[in-house]
Amino acid sequence: MSSSITSPNNTERYHARVISRQGKRYLVETDDSKQHLCHVRSKALETICGDRVICQRQNQSLDVIESIQTRDNQITRLDNFNRQKTVAANIDHMLIVVAALPEFSSLIVDQYLACASLIRCKASLVVNKAELAYQQSMDVKQITQTYQPLCEQVIFVSAKLGYGLQSLRHLLNDDYAIMVGQSGVGKSSLINRLLNTQQIKVSALSDGIQQGMHTTSHASAYDVGLGKIIDSPGVRSFSPIFAKEDRIVDGFQEFADFAADCKFSNCEHLKEPHCAVKEAVDKGQIMPSRYTNYKTLHEQHSCQNSFY
Ligand code: GDP
Ligand code: ZN
């Protein structure tokens, strides 16, 4: 149901979600999947894909985005000039794509997982190119054992063979998701595969709305049947940057089960004595690769902070 609000002067307002931007115009969608083209009331309203907004209906012209609701989260990337650029908001689910080729990197996965934890969104591990896993001696068992407890799901797919795509759609479960991962793992191929239904949906829009939909450099949310994927080259190449105040340890959720037993309440699980997290690693209760990656990311973050 789309919710509409009528004010005393009889102006109709409605809640919607920004799904695309074309120049100065924004395509918004209500909960009941109705789409409207809008412009923003003031340039100061920096609206991005995924924003929840309140719009005002206009009879003679485009509807107007009046206000943006507080974001649950947002993802920010560095542009070519090292400036931070916010690319999408209110992400429910981060799909971390990996493959046997290019070689699986647990450090990259742990970096994305930490980012998902810190911005409080769900994460799933999507192992693409599943048909190459055996031939490339990918340690599927180890990957599943490590990440199954930390993710919504670990799912094996192949964009090439069309394998696992329906399960991937089901995994979305009405979420606004993004696909991330290192270059070459098959994100574009998966998105193109998932978009088959979207092409039909887009062509159902009026010509005016459809114009330029696929040429925009801004992120757009594409309907993939059972959820939406927010995508743009910027989103796909998004690599997590941690804020100064972020605590990397908060991105390693399984450490919390043990940290209460560390001798020092502010233990960072590095060189401190009587550290229950390090003991859990020694006992095999925490995966050694997770602990090693934690130390690497913690070190990188400390170096980065010393430059602020
Ligand atoms: P991206 O950089 O993550 O967007 O990756 P691309 O979608 O551009 O894919 C990189 C390469 O992997 C291309 O040559 C694709 O054809 C290939 N590729 C993508 N998915 C699969 C797959 O499931 N199996 C195999 N064997 N190759 C794939
Ligand atoms: Zn500790």
C-alpha cells in the first residue's frame, strides 16, 4: 500500500523511495510499485538512490521531492580525486561476490563483511563461477564453514551457466541490495543475468520515464523479481572505507562472544595478556584467517587515522 498524506491546504503528499536519477530528475517508487518522476524542491536536498523521501503531488508539472528521511545507512566511495562520494542509501543486504578466479581473498571478504556489520546491513557470500571451483582447487568446504555462520547465506552460482540465479533472487526477499567484490569475479555478468525480467519492466514505463534509464552514471535500483539491486559502476567498484570513529573489532561479530572474558575491558585482542579472543583462536573456536585479517585491517585503520 502506498501511504499518502493530505495537508490542510489539500496538497497531497506521499512516501516513496528514490530508485534512479536522470540529470535533475528523480524516479521515485511508492510501496505499491507506482513510479513518479520528480524534481527536488531545493538543490540543498542531496538525494541519492535508495533514499526514502516525501513527495508532493503536482497536477501540471513534475512532482516535487520535499524532504529526505533520515538514512539507516549509506555507502561512500572515494572518487578519482580521493574525495568521498555517497553513492547509495538504505542498503538492506550486501552481496559479496567471490570466485575461484581471480583467486579468492579472505581479506577482501572480511573487509566487506566488516563494512556490512558496521553499517548494519545483512551480508551474503555469493560464490560465482561455481563450475570452476573444483578445477581451480577452491577450498569450498573451508569457505562455507567460515562464512556460513557469519552471513545470511553462502550461495554457489554461475552467471555463465545460469546456475543458482533463482536462489539468488529468493535470497533478496524484497531487500534493496548491492553487489560488491573484486574486479573480474562476475558482478556485471550476474546483474545482466538477473536483469532479464527488469528489461520487461522498464519497457512497461512510459517513454518519457524510460529515456536515459540505462545511461545514467548515478546509481539506479533495478527490480530483479524478488528484490532490488542498486547498481552503477560506482557501486560495483565500491571498496569499503572505514570512518575514523569506526571500531574495526565491531565488524568481527564472532569476537564479541569471547571478548567479555578478556582481562581488560578495552582489550583490542592484539598484544594484551589474558585475551579470550586470542585463546579462542588457539582453541579453534575462531577461524585463524579471520583473526589474521582483523589484525591487518586494524593496522591499516590505525595508519589511516594517524594521517587525519
Ligand atoms: P566484474 O568485474 O565483477 O563485473 O566481472 P565480469 O562480469 O566483467 O566478469 C569477468 C569475467 O568472468 C568475464 O570474462 C566473464 O565472462 C567471466 N564470468 C562471469 N561469470 C562467470 C561464470 O559464472 N563462469 C565463468 N567461467 N566465467 C564467468
Ligand atoms: Zn582480548
